[in-house]
Amino acid sequence: MPELMPFALLLLYLLPFLLAAVRNHDMLLPILLANVLLGWTVIGWFVLLLAAGVAPVESSARGHRS
């Protein structure tokens, strides 16, 4: 079980990027770069998590009615 700890910590560290990817965020690459460069700061990580979860995403035809 302890051998999985680095993998779990990496997933936690990249959580803002993963959330943006799942939401098909239109700023995916900037979020990834900022996560890698600023994610180690607690404030930067929380700001990125907020940006990935709250900001608008690309509109898709799925789920929209016209």
C-alpha cells in the first residue's frame, strides 16, 4: 500500500488539471502549465482548482436543446 502513495499524491497535485480535462475546459493547456509551475504553492493550487471547477467550458452539442 505505501508504494501507491507517490501515485496518489501526484493525482492530488494534478487534480485541478484533471478536473479541467473532465469538464472539457477551454483553457486546458494554461491550467496544466500553471498547475505544474504554481501548483506547489497552496494558494496557487486552490486558485487553479477554483478556476477549473467554476469557469465556463467549451459548449458542446450534447445536452443543449435548440
